[in-house]
Amino acid sequence: MDIKEIQNLIKFVARSGASEVKLEMDDIKITIRTGSASDTTIVHQAPATQIPQQVMAAPAAAAPEQTSTSEPAASASASEDSKYITIKSPIIGTFYRKPSPDKPLFVEVGQTIAEGDVLCVIEAMKLFNEIESEVSGKIVKILVDDSSPVEFDQPLFLVDPS
């Protein structure tokens, strides 16, 4: 079972509303639990090698700092962000904006993207996974720094679909 199949399984379970799914194959055991304060995915590989439990929690929305003078600006910013589509990380790993250090960036702020365009790569377990856009639009904001660790379902990009 490759990483794409595991990602698709996690997405399917999250959408199905099931509270727990266990899948056992020859050398892989996967347990996905949802519906609690934090979602948990446990993956066990061959008997000789065991992957530690990975606790994946959706990051809490960051509350903007508000003072008496910045309240109107903060609420205006929140209403503007609501019209954008958020592209989130499908896996845990390290976020990279370039395919390699000597190559140009995949995307930049202000760039128009189409469905299927590669936006970044996320390294997970020594595999580099290309993250493709599921929407067309214009990149408004890049929410993660290059070479930063990312969590499952963490917002990566804001896209204006208009």
C-alpha cells in the first residue's frame, strides 16, 4: 500500500463519518479513529519494523490579536479571507516550495493556477509527494514557510477562485 492509497483512505474515512476503521493486510495494519478531540491514525508495518503512533489533529484556528484600535481591521480581514479557498495538507511531513534547491518555486503569490498544477512537495518518510491544486484561481497567500513541518489538514495556501 503506497502513501497515496493511505491518504485516500484517510480522506474517505473522514468523509464517511465512521468513528473507527481497521484495515489489516499482509504486512500493514492501519487503524483510523475519528470523532474525538483529535483524530488518530496508527500505521504498523512488517513485524520487524514498527512506525510510531502518529497523532494528527486539525490545527486550531489562530485567533487574531485584537486591541480596541484593531478590531475593525481584524473583522474586515476575516471576512475577506472567507471568500478564498484554503488548500490544506493531505499528509504530515516537511513542506517545500521547490522541487530541489536549484530549481524555481512551484508557485508564488499572485500567480494564476489551474486544477492539477503542482503547488509544492511534502516529504513524508523519505518520499516527496507532489501536492496538486484541486481548484483554479489565483494564489493570494502562502501560509507555510519553506522547509517547515506541516500537519495533516494544516492550511497551506489561500486561493481566490474568481
